[in-house]
Amino acid sequence: MDFVGPLRPSDSWSTTEVRSVKHLHVWTIRGFSQCECRYLETHLKIRDVPFTIAALEGSFLTFRIRVHPQGNKESNKDFSFFQVFCNLSTMKYRAKFSVFNAKNEEATTTVYTGTQQLHGYFEYIRRDVLVNHIQPQDELQLVLNLNITFDTVTKSSDNVRPSGLPEPKYDEIAYDWEAMYKSGRLADFTVIVGEHRIQVHKALLSARSPVFSAMLEPHTEEYRKNSVKLYDIDYEVLQEMLLYMYTGRSPNISRMALELLSAADRFQLSGLKDMADQVLRSTLSIESACRSLIYADMYNSHDLKLETIRFIAQNSTSIIKVLFRFF
């Protein structure tokens, strides 16, 4: 496995790989109830192992499976035991036995969790229950699932590392769309304000604004004429709003924040509205507070309204003096 950095930018990172392999082994035992021996044994060999382990074990890893038909001592002779262990005692693995009859019906076994130190992994079942379960064929199918963990490797770095994936170049996209907006290339719609005509693109306007999206439905007059005439909006404000729609930027928002708040609310541009809201909250003054409060209430700008009310309450005397200048 090649180690790579995280999928997001970070100042440091760690990558851990748990190296493991799964193995399924099926052992069929016929005439099980007639077995009088101490235990039956078979083995399996796993060749898909790391070189270092293969070198120790001779190119493969060996597991031994034992079935104790009548327990392993006098005190548990009424139980049948299933055991698995690895020739390499340091090997880490998880095991699970499943017991089936010839009809593929499973019998429930119990994992041994006692305090007696046993070699390997054990499960058991009452012998009479097992013998009855595999009749009349007297055939036992023992399925062993192994999950073998070879090692765990962690690699870390304290160095600033870029994301494992390249970061999206949003600035490049914005630059290209700004060029498209300013050149009018491939424009298919006209926005008219007073004597000014601005060439734009239907698809972008529709994608960015729910209002324009509804306006550009095929049944509308604007769609048929490929143009719309807008009133109650300043040409410069409209240009700035359209620039935001194309690029996500509004370089002149600080000098027309109130007007852009109104335009953003009108055309349902939530991002631009948030930007205008932040500018207005950060530039509240004795002279602008009352007007900002009116706009905040008019355009349902909750954060701006709360901030302005707080500002007016803290500076009420000065604001009243400013208001009395007009009387």
C-alpha cells in the first residue's frame, strides 16, 4: 500500500494500515457419531502472507484444526469441542466456527471463555445435540472463518502537507466567468436598466437566482424576448450584483452595502445578502445606524437588526443629537 496524505489539507497527518487476510475452510466429517478417537485433525495452509512470515514458516502459514468428539477429558466428555491454532504462536487472528448438517442447517455453538489456559481458539456444543442435528446422514460440515492480522503500520508526518487530492481552483473559475461576463461572449439574454443594456447568460442567472430562474421559464415574456427591463435599481448596483453572481465576489460592496442588501433580497441571493449584512454590522456608525435598522427590518436581516438595536441602545444620546439636526 502506498501511503498518501489526508484527503483534506492539514498541518500534520497519520496513516495506519492494518494488514490482514481472510480465509474460509470447510471440513466435512462423515460417520461422526461412530468416532471413538481422542480427536480428529486436519490442517490448512495460507500462502498469501508477507515475505517475513513466509520465511519463518516455509512459504506459507499453517493452521491446525481439531475436533474433539467427546471432549478432551473426563469432566467434559458430554461435549464436542472444535479447536484451531496456528503453528506460529505469535500470530494474531480471529476465528469463528459454524456447524452444519447435510441439509445445510446450522447448529448453535458456544465460544469457550473459561479461565483454563487452552492452546488456540475453542468452541463447543453438547455431543447429544450435535449427533441428533446431523442425523440421519451422520455428516458434519465444519466451517472455519479466519481473519489473520499480520501487522499494523502507521506513518506520520509533522510537515505541512497538501491535500491528497488537488484543491479546487475556485479563483480560476471565477476569473474565467468574470471574463465571460465582461466580454458578453455567447450571451443570450439582456438586462436593461434605464439606457444601459447588459449582456448576460440565461443558464448562469437561472442557476444563481430563484427569481431569475422563474423569470426565464419558457412560458414567460422575458424568455420569449430574451430580455428584461428592471426598475428601482441603480445601474452600478446591478453591475456589482451581476459580478457577484458570476464570480462570488463583490469588490465594491463596502460603498454600496445597503443597496446590495436590497438587491440581494429582491433576487434571493443569500450569499450576497450575508456579505452585505456583515459589512453593515462592521461599519455601524452614529450617522448610519437608523437607516441600517430600517433596511434590516425591511429585508428581514435578523443579525443586522439585533446588532443595530444594540448599537443604538449603547449610543442613544449621540444618535438623538444627530436626528435633531434635521428638525
